[in-house]
Amino acid sequence: MSLEPIPPRGGPADAVDRRTFLKAGAALGLGPIAQGRSGAEEVAGRPSYRGPNIVIVRFGGGVRRQETIASDETYSPFLKGVFAPRGVLFPKMEIADAPEVETSHGQGTLYLLTGRYDKYEDVTGRFLGARFEPRVPTLFEGLRKHYDVPAHRALIVNGEDRTDEEFYTFSNHHLFGVDYRSTVLSLYRYKLHVLRTDLAAGRYRGEEEAEKRQELAKLESVDHRARDAEPTSPELDAFWDKWADYYGRSGLVNPRGDRLLAELAVWAMRELQPSLMMVNFNDPDYVHWGVASHYTRGVSIVDEGLRRLWEEAERLPSYRENTVFVVVPDCGRDSNPFVAVPFQHHFNAHHIFAAVAGPGIDRSRVVDKAVDQAEVAATVAAIMGFPMPLAEGRALGEVFA
């Protein structure tokens, strides 16, 4: 069965299809940066990936433009004052306003990963559950099916408080799925690693061993796809062993919240060298508790995480001058003037933004028109040089220099 492209619902007039986008990159002399196949070796029927690394920073938890890119009194000074001027800013990106489109974290993450506004329902039937399964392939599946990229170089870095998002690693599409999954780094995965390795090494005896086995079984039962979705590898085991040597085995000494995500992502860049990595920041969402400073402080923490990742990419030889960053929220936040904290929730939060920076990307450009969140996936795929035929959005041609 062939994958037929699905036309977009209607993007900007000068959005371009992937072929035009890649031709534009070739005309600029970008070669493998735009196309990815140049000089590639065939490995197991798939070429090696030779294009740029991509880091997708989910400026998540739901954020407004006002506290990030639209005001001089921003809580994200690195994003607004340093990062955006070095690339292309889309200050008027929107999440489609349609009956089945929800402005929330899990849905927004999957809109970014698939380029489609599908309707999602929790597969376990839980009230307010976010255990979703995409019907179409994610960016990671598209990359790994097209190129010979090992699973430990296709990473999602996830937060400890959103375990449901641990399992957005692969779709249920019959031509993609678990064989092309991404790998997740998170405190949850670390706890699994520690329990499994300690039990295998015979570290516990008697009642303590029984308790640890029950604890492991509880963690493994979190998702019905967990065993298929997270096979280990020597590279991943070595990563977690180094993490344990530095931070211990409790999971309590290491940073927490979004500082943990930044630390994991920096370690991943040093140790695993992912070609495609998505970092799912989320601290601003603590404003749901009704404390405004939880939101503004969370925005600042995410901004600091972005700065760390950018500076690490400039420092590491494998990433320097070979990494494109894509910064985009999962959803916006409300602006309700009739409540004490206008941005406490995100019931009708369609207004977001995006910023792209790196080699081959235009600089100091502001695209002052409406673009769509569903176009992010096609843009990333076009830069890396693989098809996303089931995505609705088209690549944003304005990103190229």
C-alpha cells in the first residue's frame, strides 16, 4: 500500500511543497543540509543520515506570546533577544481553530510530531487521560524508515510529571510503528533501568527483592505498549550507568522539573549524539494551581534550558555549525480578563509562535503573517530530507536563507 500525500487544509500562499523546498536548498549550495542523501552510504537498504542535527524545543506547558516574544519585558530574554534574531521568527503561528482540535499538551505535541490535527482520545478511557496513539507516523518514524539512524539517536526528552507522553514514540500505522520508534530519556525510564539492572545483579534479597519486583511491575504496567516500545541498547545502558555514577540511583539528587530535561538533553548531546531530538519542556503549566509566578518562573526556566542547549551545540564538534533548532510551544494559554490569573488555563489557546535558527536558515527575519502549527513537521522533514506524506501541513519555505 502506498502512502498518498494529504493536501493541506490551507496554509499561507507562499508555503512550498517538499520538492520545491529541497530544490531551493540545493540552489543555495546546502547539499546534504537540505537533502540529506548526498554522499550517503547504503546500510541495510537505507542510506546513512548526513544532514544537520535537529533539536526541537517544545516551549511547553502552554505559553503566550506576551511573556515570550511580544514584549520587551519578556521572561524569555534569550529566546527573544539572542535566538530569534539569529534565525526566522514566526510570531503569528496558530493552532487550527476547528471543532476537534484541542489546545492542550499531548495533542499539541502530536500535532508537532505528525503534522496533522487528528482527534485524540485516551486509549484507556480515563477521564482527562492523555494516553494517545497517533494514527499516522511521527517525525521519528519518518526519519528512521528513510535513513539508517539507530534508536538512541532519535530521542524524546520527557518530564517526570507527564508520563502519558512517554509513549508518543511511535504510531499504530501499519507501514511504520514500533520498528521505527524513538527512544525516551526521562526520570521514569531511569527508574526502570535502575530497577532492572539491580534486580538482574542480585542486589536485593528476601522481602526487599519482592518489593522491588512489585515496584518494577507497577512501572512496567503504566502503558500496555511499554515492553515493545523500550528495548534497551548498549548505548542507552551506558548512558544511564554514567548518569547513575554521577547522580546516584535514587532519582532524587539530580535536577528536577525542566532543569532535569535540560540536563538530560545536554548529556544526550555529549554521549548519544542524536540526529533528531525533541525536548518537551513543561514547567509553565504549573500555573494551573493558580499562582501567576509559577508560570512566569517556568517560562524563564525553559528559556534558560534553551540557552544551555544552544551553547552546548556551539561547543560540541558534532553539533557546531551543523544543528538547526526549532522552538515552538505545544499550545498557547488563555487571556481571560475576568479571572485573577488570566493565563491559568489553555481552553482556547490557539495563538503561539515558532522560531528556527541554524545553518542554512535565514537570519534576522520576522515572517509577519499567519502560519500553522501543522506545518512544523513538514518543515523539519524537509530540512532533514525525508518525506512526511501523511502530514497536512507544508514546509515553511521562509526558513531558508
